[in-house]
Amino acid sequence: MLKPYPLSAGRIDDASLAEDKKTCRKIGPCGIGRHALYLNSFFIDRRYYVPFSMVTRVYKRVAMSKGGFSGKGIFATLSYLVVEFDGGQKVCNFKYEQQVDEFLSVIRAEHPSIPCVSAAAEQRIAEEKARREEEERNRPPMSAQAEKTVQALDNAIDYLERRPELTERLSAAAKRRRNFQCTNGSYRWAAMAITLLGFAALAYGIVSFVRHGSFSIYFTLFGLAAIFTFAGFSVLPTARNNRTSIMQNDAQAQEKMQAYLADYMNFPLPARYAHPVVLRRMQRAVMDGRAVTTAQALDVVKTDLKALNADVTVSQEEYDEVVAIKPMFLNAEYQ
């Protein structure tokens, strides 16, 4: 409907632009085409574009609201996609963090030359890599039992990675369940009231416009209507955003994982925790000498996750691991 506006010095001819936007892969409010990235304004999806030749960096930015890792409050975390290009930067707000992760995953796969972390994070990753290499050189030799455990965890990781969609669904379902349970039920009633106020303000604004009321009233009422409506829709109960649907989705994700693990003899994790990140953290616990058996390694992982809260500062890599798996443990109360 609206021709995208270029943010960078680079341009795409109108015919190619129209076709590229039409066929782009839509992820949240943004899109990935063959020739450009399509970015949102505050209200309009894919309102701007930046040709790939002008893109220098794409990465995620996460803002913690009150509650942080506890998941309390309406927002818990606010996720943004940051696109850097010649002469500028565009920050795109996303409603769901997993959409930002999916966007970056596509960029990594289709445009590996574009860095997908910030310059500061890139430096921290290099420092963290050097630190880990130094730790590996100084690690004590493992016992035969520990080496056997590491190999068993390796085999389990390989098995899970054959069906990545199962672990992704398990993680996403656990996040939705945790967020829903930690959101005060009164917020949903407030959302309903706010949405009704939005529609009422919109209706009154239209009536005022027809009757030729004050010019300022139009902007005030229509603005309030937009703010109330958009704010209300963010937590408003829907056919998919209700307790029954969310709990059922989590149960089905665990059942599908359990069915897949049925063919694997003595899998080292229960289905509710079956995620490669959990297995890798267990491996690190064994290699660091903190555990020998898989049961001990799982206990170490639980202890580490319990120690992480909103007051703890972690690297981006650690953050990505924690948000992927901690909801699973919280939902199961670490049992």
C-alpha cells in the first residue's frame, strides 16, 4: 500500500522495490527481501528499507524492565532489532523476542558477511573466547567416568539437533506459560477496560469530526484511541492468549518431545528439560570438574540457573542461553 522510504544513501528502482517488498520474508513488523531489509516505523510495518549493500551490522538489543529474569510485570523484557547502515542506525521495536531471534537467524544463514552482534558485544565475545580457551588449557584432567559422561551428552546433543523444531517449540511454549503465569490477572481486566476506552474515544472522535468540533480535539481523541487500543491489545486475552490454550500448548510440546525421546535409550534428561543448551551446560560442568555423572551435572545447571536474577550481569551469549531454558525449570519448579 505504501512505498517504503529509503533510510540509507542506497536506492532500489521502483519496480524491483515493489516486487521485493511483496515477496519478502515477513518476521514480526520487519521483513527480509532479496535486495533489502524492510523496517517498521512506530505504527506501520515495513515502512522503511535499507539495501543489503548498505547494511553494516544487525543485532538484538534487550531492555530489562522491573522484574527482569523473574518475568514479573507486563513487559519483563523489551526486545529491539538494531540495524546499522551507512550514516545511521534504525531501532525497530518487536513485541516478541523470538521474532528478533528468528530474524537474526535468517540473516546469519543468508548473509553471513553481516555481523549479527554489536561492536561492543563482538569485542566481549572475543575476550570471552580467549578466557575460555585459557580455562580449557588449565582444566584438570578428567576421569574415565567424566569422559564417558561428556561423550554421552555429546550423543544426546546430536540426537536433539536432528529435530530442532521440537526444542524450539518446547522453549517457546515454556516462555509463554511462564510469562502468562507471572502476569497479574488484573492486568488482563485492565487491558479489556483500556481497549474499550480506546474504541469509545475513537467513536467519539469520529462523531466530533463529523460535527466539525475543535481541531485539537481530533488529534487528542484519535491519539488517545490509538494509544489505548495498542496498549490494550498487548495483553488482551485472545483465542491463543488464554490459560487453557497456553497450558495445552506447553503440554503438547512436552508430549511431542517425550515421543521423540522414546526411541533413545537412557536419555540423560527428562523431556521437559530436553534442550541442547541444557546438555552443553552440563558438559561444561563436567569438564570444569564440578560434576562427574549426568545427574550431578544437571544439579549444577539447576544451581547456576537459580543464582541468576535481575541483579546479575551476564554476557549476551549467557543471556541467550538463560532465556531459552530457564522458563522450563521455573515451570517445573526445578524438579
